[in-house]
Amino acid sequence: MKSIKLNALSYMGIRVLNIIFPILTGTYVARVLDRTDYGYFNSVDTILSFFLPFATYGVYNYGLRAISNVKDNKKDLNRTFSSLFYLCIACTILTTAVYILVYPLFFTDNPIVKKVYLIMGIQLIAQIFSIEWVNEALENYSFLFYKTAFIRILMLVSIFLFVKNDHDIVVYTLVMSLSTLINYLISYFWIKRDIKLVKIHISDFKPLFLPLTAMLVFANANMLFTFLDRLFLVKTGIDVNVSYYTIAQRIVTVIAGVVTGAIGVSVPRLSYYLGKGDKEAYVALVNRGSRIFNFFIIPLSFGLMVLGPNAILLYGSEKYIGGGILTSLFAFRTIILALDTILGSQILFTNGYEKRITVYTVFAGLLNLGLNSLLFFNHIVAPEYYLLTTMLSEASLLVFYFIFIHRKQLIHLGHIFSYTVRYSIFSLSFVGIYFLINFLYPVDMSLICHF
């Protein structure tokens, strides 16, 4: 069995690459591309983000656990992979067709937007070969690290070579979409060396739909939260607010992602321990993993929270300084999201409570929908308020998780929350750092406040 520490280091390496390169390309693109054209890209990306989950229909998270449970049995491994892969093909084809047909519902006949929309459809088609869940379940993290490094370098070089003026948005879209396709194709051909596609009877697909639907909701909870916020912001008609929200979210997600992703490597091992009935090893790994996770994520979140305006200045220049407060709010949200991830993924999901996760997530999402609607119909357009509704809804989800885990006595949560409090108190030192930096490099708060 592969070392969990080596897996975590490899995954951390992947996340570091996914921080460095998006920062390099993101800062370059934000400065080079015309703000209106970049707004088109972000608007299309919002719509694409809605369709992407339906192309794989929850297979990623479900397949991660399913493959982990059968990876020692070659016959069951081939069968499980084949059934999920065939299902992905069907869902991707159907989703792509709908994506193309609904274009007039979202956009006018703008030639630039139409080109961007169609080119980004390549990313949708590429989901057929999106089988990273197999590599993660088989713990092929070294391969994933080297592949990610290759793709990121290829993308970086291509952007610097071909995106040179403010109206190269179509070229930029093509580079991003083709990079996604190449990334998935490499993984597909790598996996095909060890796993074979076998014949699956159509009746074998029926038992998959309910758990996959649960996984679709669970794995794409952002559709009911941050994506919903962006959709309402699009409807307000103020495009710049969509860009503020998107860029602020991207900054925090990219930086915090290096730590958030590392906890994901333990999910296959946790599922393995539960499958073997080793509850003691399971509890020990949950507690150790959550402690290390919080040690990194909480100080990082506090740092980004107090330095939000400065972070967006470095990333997007003065053009996007209006997203400073949003960056700080997203950073604070990361702490809530971290606890949701630990309780949801590591405890409820690994113990097979997908249905319960689905119910709680839908309820919290409906709460966010109601709050967003309240803001929208009262003509409140500031993006900060929409993010606050998401934070409130996700906090309610955390409460639901806590109550259910405590009632079912799945694991004692005192260890997790005690370290959360400790690291939060320690991280308050960043407030002093903030005042020092703000004194040396002051930011005009009137430029970033929408309230």
C-alpha cells in the first residue's frame, strides 16, 4: 500500500502547481485582456460551470469510493470502471447537446460571446475522458503530479505566446479548453494500461442513478451557493460585479486549494479502513488529518482575510480593486468550508450517508436561494451581500452535519473543534500584520466598499 504521507506530499505538490501557474497566468490575463471581453469569458464560464457537473453526473466522488473498495479485485475493478465510464459518455453527450441548444436563453447574438461559448464546449466534451477519480482511488498521485506540471507549463507557455493584446479572448479560451482536453486524455491513456473496458448489461446501470444523484448534489454544492450568487449577479445587469466576485473567489480558491486538496487524499484510505472494519485506524486518521488540515488552512484564511484588498491589487491591478472586501469574505468562508469538508467528506460520505448529505445540502441551498431572491427583488446589487447569504447557508449546513454526527455517534468531534479554536486564536496575530502592511502600503477603502 502506498504511503499516505507520500500521497499527501504529491497532492500538495499538485496544489502548489495549481497555485503558482494560475497566479502567473491570471495576473497576466487580467492585465492584458480587455475588461469587457474578460467579462464575456467569466459570464460564459458561469454557464459552463452549470453544465459540467451533469456531464459526469456525480461519478467523480462516487467512483472514488467505489474503486477504492474493489481495487484489490481485478475483475470487480474492470467492471466498476466500465459501468461508470459508459455512463459518463452518455451523460456528456446529452449535456453537450443541451448546452449548445440553450445558448439563446443566456446570450444575445454577440459574435465574440458565441465563439467563446462554442470553444468552451470543448471542455464539456472532454468530460468523457475525465477519469481522475480512478487515479486518486488507486493513489497514483506521483503520476498526477508530473502530468499536472506538464499541462501547467504547456498552458503557461501557450498563453504567453498567443495572448498578447487586449482582444485575444478567443485565443485565450482556445488555449484553456484544449489544455483541459489534453489533460484528461493523458489520464485516460495512462489508466487504460491497467484497466480494461468490459461489457456491461444495461440493467446494471439502474442501481447507480440514486447514489450518483446524491453525489451530484453533494459534490456540486457550490451550484447552490457561490454559483447561485454569480447567477443572480448576472441578472442584476452589472457585469463588473460578476468579475469582482469571480476574481475574488479565484484568488482565495487557488491559494487555499493547496491545503484543501491535501485532505482529499485521505478519503480513499478512510473508505478502505471502514471497508476492512478497522474503526480505530479510521478515527485516528480523521483526527490526525483534520488537525494538520486546520493547522494550515486557518492561519492562511486569516492572512487572506486581513490582506484581501492587497491580494486583489497584486492579482488584478487597480481595475479590480472593487473586489477587495469580497476577497476578505471569501477567505473567512474558507474556514466554514473546511469544517464542512471534514464533516461531510471524511465522516458522513465515507460512512455512506450520501442521502443525508443531499437532504442537508439541498435545504441549505434553498435557504441561499431564498436569501438571494430577497436581495434581488429589493434591488440590492452589492456582491458582498450575496456572498454573505452563502456563508450563512453554509454555516447552517455545518450545524446540520454536527447534529447528525453527534446523534449517530459516528465520531467524537471534540478533537476537531478544539484544534479549530486553538488555531483561530493563534491566527489573530495576523491582525497586527495587517495594520503594519496597511500603514506601509495603504489601500483607499472607499474604492472597494459597496455597502
